Amino acid sequence: MAKRVKPAAKVVQAVGLKGDVKVYPLDSRFEHYAQEDSLIIGEHPEATEDIRLSPVAKSGKLIRYRVVGNASREDAESLVGKLIFAPAGEDEILPEEVVGFLVITTDGQPVGILSDIMPMPGQDVYAIDSGGKEILIPGVPEIIREIDFNSETITIFPMEGLLDI
């Protein structure tokens, strides 16, 4: 079975002459992942290589890292635009596993089709295509009640005003 990974950060800039890069975290736990030796980098999960990072500085939302093994700015520039992937937890749901599922309410009413799961600092946000309109809902247990992989449905509790467009 292939290793389950998720995008955790994106390399946005080469910095300095020693192979440093600035990354934009896509996951609130990225700094924790960066301390481990289990990160991979590439344009997508199937075309990656291992990467080790050493923190240098933090500037706003961006974090500067020295890439272990990079010796030059050219090495760093070759990484700009690539994604850094971290291992996904066993109980963690990856967007590619559920995008396309039918979203229904707890009383069985169809809402639409899940089109994306966007990682945000507090919680993920689920984007639902509802007849040409996009509905965004927070991915919290109070709202996301069940994800059924057999029937490919996601059941949500529609709190008052949640589905109003």
C-alpha cells in the first residue's frame, strides 16, 4: 500500500546563497512535521524525494529553512513551487479520498457534491458544489456527522443559516 501523505507546505522563494528556502505552511502543524525525518518534496505525491529541513527564521506566515544537502542558491531555486508532503494520520481523511462524494443533511436532503477540502489554521473547510453555487462549511464534528465510504456520502448537520446563500 502506498504511503498516505498530505500537502503540508509550499516552497515559495529561494533565500540567500546557502540553499535556504522560504515555505508557506498549508497545515497548522507544519513546524512539528519539519522536525521529523519523514518529509518528501515534489510537484505531486507520486513524484517526490526525501527532504530534511533545519529552521532558520520565521517572518510572518513564511518560515525560512535550510535544506539539508543544499549547498547553493541554485539548489534552492530548483525547489521553488514544489510542495512539501507530510505523513497523514491513520484516521485523517485526505481530500482525494472524498472529493466527489454526495453531501446530504441529517434528514437526508441532498446539498451537493464535495468539490474540495481546504486546510485552514483552525479547521478544514469543505467546499460543496450545490447547483452551480459554492457552499463553504467548517469541517468540525458538530457539522460533519458522518463520512460513509461505502455509499460515498457525507452527512452534515445544517445549523441554522449554514446553507443560506
